[in-house]
Amino acid sequence: MANANVIYPGQTIGILGDSISTPTLLAHAKQMGFNIGMYSSNENSKAMEQADYKYIGPYNDKETLKMFAERCDAVIYDNQYIDSDVVRYISQFTAVPQQDGMLDIVQDRLIERTFFETLNINMVPYSTIVTLEYIYQAINSIGYPAILKPIQRGLNGGKELQIKNQADIVLASGFLDSGTYILESYVEHDTDYSVVVTRTASGSTVMFPPVEVVYVGEQLMTAYTPAQLDPSVKKEMERITNEIAKNVNYVGTFEVSLFLAKSGSIYVSRIAPKLSPAGFVFDYAANVDEFEQHLRAIAGLPLTKIIPGIATVFQAIRQQEYQRVQTQWVIKDNWHFTFYGNHPSDDKQCVGHVLIPTESISDTLVKLEATGIWKDVDYKTKYSNM
């Protein structure tokens, strides 16, 4: 007898919005036997070409959204910037297992920090900023350096301002014209981590091993697992992740970003309701990947227990590296390439990635550095400490 809470092969899952992970998510869903409907404002979406049902339009087109939702047995969003009001609207016509709560949290930095405070989770000191005078007052307690960030992610193009001394404060006036910001202390640290976790409708969770990540600016460029972690640090990261998972109304895979300060303290940077680029490593580094776990949770299936696999390194490929990477395509026998099929105008945007299963993460980082392709990634700091 069919279970009303389960989505079976032959039924339809709708994907709202798209990202670099959407083609892979869609391919996994089709492999599991689902029909796929897709709604995107991007006419050039490569994932859209693979969908069974296609809807192109703005996210405020209620009539088209309603038609899309009514054709799906469930809808999932694959973009953390989808307006939570859109999710609430389509929830009138079909199931949206991820719900809207985590979107509300992650899209507003003040709500996010209030959420962390409620759970007594360690985060960097911050203050809400409305005018320049607020910065002058807050800097006394926050100290230098500090980072000015828009409360609404995406506001003013997401631009941030690093304030290293008092002279930098005047530069903030142009930022504050566009809305409210937070001023956040910059805590010195060398190591960032990503913990990918999947949550079911009943609240049970399965957590992937922590992934060590390397950013260039705000962009994740390199990731690898297993991460070199003191057992007590790993245990605390897992405790924090579990505490977050217990207190969100969310079904599916999401990411918790953390960093380890030089003092040894663990800080949470953010949470994100998305399939993380860092999680791509689990194509080789575990017996199940984040995409299948996400779909299993969405479909009401039991989650797979994680069995660690091969040590794996992820390296993002931006538009500016695309031509030079073609040489590696020809000569590397253990580099596994994925290209997204997008053609960004910005050279800094990602067009693909490579996964490298390896016996030695440090040796692989040395070899990545030796290519001379990713000159702005600091591999040496990582492999020198391994």
C-alpha cells in the first residue's frame, strides 16, 4: 500500500530556481525515477533543458507559479536567495518539504544571529548599524579590524567593507545609504570548515564528515576531506550542527559553515539551505552523496548511514581558469571534471570543478599549486601543516 508521505518513482518533483548544483540534482532525481518540473527566471538555464516540465518567468508571477506548483507532488528550491514569500505562496498548492523558515533565517543576518544567540552558539561580536555614528560607537567594543555587512544578503550587490582603522569609517557612508548593516568583528583564523547534514521530516539527521575549505574572498575555491581535526574540535562541530538541525523546520540537506580561531575557539559563520560546493567531495569521499541524501529526505525515504570513502580534493574552476584547465583535461588521469555549461560574463564566476580522489591530500595540494593555474589560492599554508 502506498504511503501518502512518500514520493514514488513516476511522481513529479519541482525545482524552483537554479544554481551550479541544479543539473547534478536534476540528474540524480531522474536516476531515482522522478519526473522533474522546473521553474526559473533564467532562460539560459542548462538544467532547464533536462526537465520534463519547464516554466520560465519572474518569481513574482503568481499565476505561473501556481500552475507549476499544481503540477508537482512536491517542490524543492535550489537557490538560497529565493524569497521566502514565494515559498509560502506555492505551499498553498503543493508540498514544500524545505519550508520557508531557514530562508528567513539566512537571508537576514540579524535574524540569523538572533537564532544563534537563542541556541547559545558561539559567533563573532557584532552590532547593528544604521548611521556612521553607530559605527563610531560600536567600534569601541568590537575593535579593529571589523567588517561592515548588509543585513539583507544581496543588498547593494552584497558588497562589504573591511574597516582596519578609524580613517576607513568614513568610507561606510555610501554603503549605509542603501539600508541597515551589521558591523562584525574580524576574528583571526587560518581554517574554515563546512559540515553538510541532511534532516528528515521526523527530525532525524545524518551528518557527513567535516570538510576543510579554502576561500578566496567570499568564494569557496578548494575543499577536502578528511579534515585534520582534533577529536574534541570535531565533536564540538558535530554538537553545534546537531543543535541547529534540532531547531529548524527544514527537510533536506543544508550546510553549516564554521571556523577555528587561533585561540582554539569554534565560531559559526552561517547556515545555508543549499547543496554545498564543499559537499561535492562526497562523490568519492563517502558511500552516498549530498544530492541523493537530499532527495531521500524530500521523498520521505530513510537516510543512508555515512561510510567514509576515499580522501578527496575539490577545486573550483572559474571562467578565468577555463582555458588553462584544458591542458589538465588531457594529461591528468585521476582528475574528474564537471562543467556547468554556463557562460558567465564575470571571469570570477565558476564554470565547473574538478574532484581528485587521492592517497595524500597534501601531495594533491602541491600538485594543484604546481599547475600555476590558481595563483590566488594559498595551498602552501595548508600542505605545510599536514
